[in-house]
Amino acid sequence: METTDNTTQPTTTEEQKATEVEETTTTTTSTPATENKEQKKQNTKHDKEKKKQERLAARQQKTAEVEYKKDPNDISAHLFGDLELNRSQSDPELRYARTFTQVKDLDASLQGQEVLVRGRLHTSRATGKMCFIVLREQFATVQSVLFVSEKISKGMVDFSRRIPKESIIDLKAIVSVPEKEVQGCSQKVELQITEVWVVNKSVPMLPFQLEDASRRVENQEDEEKAPENKEESKDGKMAVVGQDVRLNNRIIDLRVPANQALMRLQSAVGFLFREFLYSKDFIEIHSPKLIGGTSEGGANVFRLPYFDQEACLAQSPQLYKQMVLCGDMQRVFEIGPVFRAEDSNTNRHLCEFTGLDIEMVFKEHYFEILDLLADLFVHIFQGLETRFGKELAIVAEQYHFEPFKCKTPVVRLNFKEAVQLLAENGLFQEPLQDLNTYNEQQLGRLVREKYDTDFYMLYGYPTNARPFYTMLDPTDPNYTNSYDFFMRGEEITSGAQRIHDPEFLAQRATAHNIPVNTIQEYIDSFKYGAPPHGGCGIGLERVVKLYCGIRNIRKCSLFPRDPKRLRP
């Protein structure tokens, strides 16, 4: 912790004046150049945005000019059109009078039956007197066809082909099984449309086309390097929707099947996490996120005023989950937000992410925690593979990844063994320092080659690499009773046995330059008898990212927060 030297002599009046003159001169001299540069930058940005808006306005106008105007005398007028805005104005007693069929449930067993379906107009294509519509509901898509007949007018077909993409529509149709299998849709039946109603219309021009955003990606770096506007791509290649464009329009981006699947897999990890821990007699807790001081004594916290006090957003529920163990809860977990004010613009860091936290007492040795955590992760990995295979397959269709390997029993390495393994392969690792990113990745590669696994645990970290509350190794104070777990060569959880003696804890806090008075309640909670205990914190988004081989963690976060992104 940096301290202020109170013995420094005050600056003389002459020195102050000289400094003020120098600063004024420097400011005055540099201001015109700085202002001109900044002004040019702003002008360029403004011109670019203006042209973008002009292009958009022109397209919107072109679309508006050809918008369909319904003929009230059309013989099919009662079979198509725009529905009145739903304000729940219908009779509530009739709310289930109509039965909707989900797109995913449309199959050959419904052949010949009339169904009512609601979804988004994914694509439409008109050929002569026919119009083909692909209706999408989440993952599922079905081909629908409308053609001029005695009951279907040309006006109805014309209306249908002009409905903007992504509009929400209701189709009443007869299910049929075509002789030639439908290609490009998840459902192998076809809908013979009898009615078309627009529930809510999308604007005609989308920020990007879902077909472009859903296309298979061979190199995920292409998305990060793609230009903001596809018009800027002059090489003739198919448009690549860039990461920033996606995130700026996250609502549209989330409709992409792979992103739908990633969010479902994120939900699945949370579900499997809870499922396992409930079966092991854990209690779910909800700790405060507004706290005084800092949760782990670090400087990288988001500070904010709290009435007449200073507060910060919790870096983790660490101190609170330990405190509740002193309240005899014995085994607890939490799923909640974690805030880190770290200026890390990497593909693996977020300023806000979802933490899966665990804390538990043990009887003899902290390896009891490792045993439970190993079983937990095996449960999650096996659950994803056996119960969420559809979602994994959808992700793999766009972002191919090698199946995740988890050897059982889970591979365990001592930190010293890891240093030795790296050394044997020509890689130096300081034995008393944490792994850097490169060595972490290389160690993952070496472990996979040696043990044929993408998942392993590393225990016995150096003291310099762990927080103040970590229990020291009883045989060597340079090391600790701590551990990390890794997936595909990247750390996904960090944990340890905690110090449960108040005097020892205060000593360690002082050694880490943490004012004891800022964590006094935490230390006091151990004064009335505390059991040996430990736990860990797991990054939910990171687990999904690594299991699915996703390059950038932002894709695995619902609305990611990083040093440069606070919206949407």
C-alpha cells in the first residue's frame, strides 16, 4: 500500500509560481494542437455517423414506398392483416380459448391438422403467385407456404411477402409432409398457410442480418477484427458481423441460435451446480453486494457514496460466506454478481460476472473440499454432455469445438510438480510466484498431452499468490493450502482453506497492508469459535466459454461489462 511521506518540505512561493507559469505555458502551447486533433476526430466521427444515418433513412424510405396497403374489398381481407396492439383488452376468461402449437412440436404426427403458431418471420421469398415464409421460434424453424387459390387472394400473398424480417406473426395453417425433405429448417414438415396476422412489426432495416450473424465461423478472431459496417468490406467475401456491432445490438444478437444455446448452457451450468450442492446438504445464501471497505482488501473495487459513508461493490461474497459458517450453516453456496474494477481488456476478463461461490467446513484436511469440488465439476460436465447435447450441437454448428475431456478421477498436481513439468519442457516458472497467462496455457497443453484431460486441479500455491485469509502450509510458510481448477489451460476457479483463528487472521491482514478496522466485523466473527473451513469462487461465464471453446468471454455474458462497455 502506498503511503504519504509527511516529512516532505512544503514548496516555496517561488517554486509554486514557477510551476504555475510552466504549467500555464505548457497548457497554452499544447491546447491548439490538441483541440485541432480532437476536433478533426469528432468531425470524422460525425461525418461517418451522418452518412450511416442517411443510408438508413434512404432504405427506410424505399421500404415505406412499397409498403402494402390492404384493399378492404379483398376476398381474403378477413384472413390477413395487422392485429391491434395487444393491451390485454380481450376477455380474460377467454385467455386460453385459442391453442398455440410451438414450432419445435411440429412434426409428421400432426399431418393434416390445422395449427396456430406464433413466431418471428425469419425469411420470406415470393415467386409468382406463391410466398414461402420461414417461421422461427427460438431454435426451431419451419417452412410455410402460401399460394393464390380460391380462398387466398393475390393481395394476401403480396401482403405476406412484404412483412419485414423479425416481425412477430401468427400463422394458421395445415400441417403437411412434403415428398421432398425440407432443407435448412429444423422441422421436417411444411405449413400450408390459411391465415397470416402480424402481431408486432419489426422496423424494415435491421442493424445486421441474422443469416450473416448465424453463419459458421472458422476463425473467431474474424468477428473481433470485422469492420463496423459490412459496406466497408470490399474484398467480396460474405459479411462478417463484428463483435462490437453484435454487442451494440445485443437484442438482435441474442436471437442467433448459437447465442440462444450459450445462454441456455449458462443456465444449465447454474442448474447443475445447484442440483449437486442441494444433494450434498448445502444452503443457498444471498450476501450483500453493497459493502463498507473492500471485500478482499484489494484496490480494484468500484467505489460509491453510501449516504454519509463510502461503500463499494463486492468483489466476491468471500468474507460473508465465511461469516455464515461461523453461524453454524456448515455448507453454503451463492450464485450472484461479482464486481472487479480491473482495467483488463482481454478475451477472458469482465468487470461484472456471475460467481458460483462455495464455502464448507471440513473435519481433518482441506483435501475434503477438493474431493467435493472434483465430484461437482464431473457432475456439471457429464450433465452438459448427456442432458444438454442439443444446445452444445447448436453452438458447434457455428463455432466448432473439440469435445471437452474430463478424466476421472480428476488429475491433481502440486504447484511444485507443475513448476517441474514446465521446466522439463523448457519453460521457466518462478517457484514462489503465480503462473502467468502463457505458462498457464502451456501447462494446460502439457497436462492434456500427459494425462489426456482438459480439466485438472493445481494445489499448494505460493503465499505471494494468495489473499491474506489463506491458510499457510504448516510445513513451509512460502506455500499455502490453496488450489485452482483449470479448463483447457485456463483457470476457472480459485480457492483455499481459510484462516479461522482471529489473531492469525489479523496478523495476515496487517502483513498485506489491510487496515484491520475495515474488516473488524469479519475478524470478530471468528472470536466465538470457528470450524476449519474452505471454499472457492467459480466464474460462470468462464466455464461456459471454455467448455464450448469460445474465444471471447463477452459472447458468454448476457450483457457484458468490460472497461469500455457499460451499455446496453
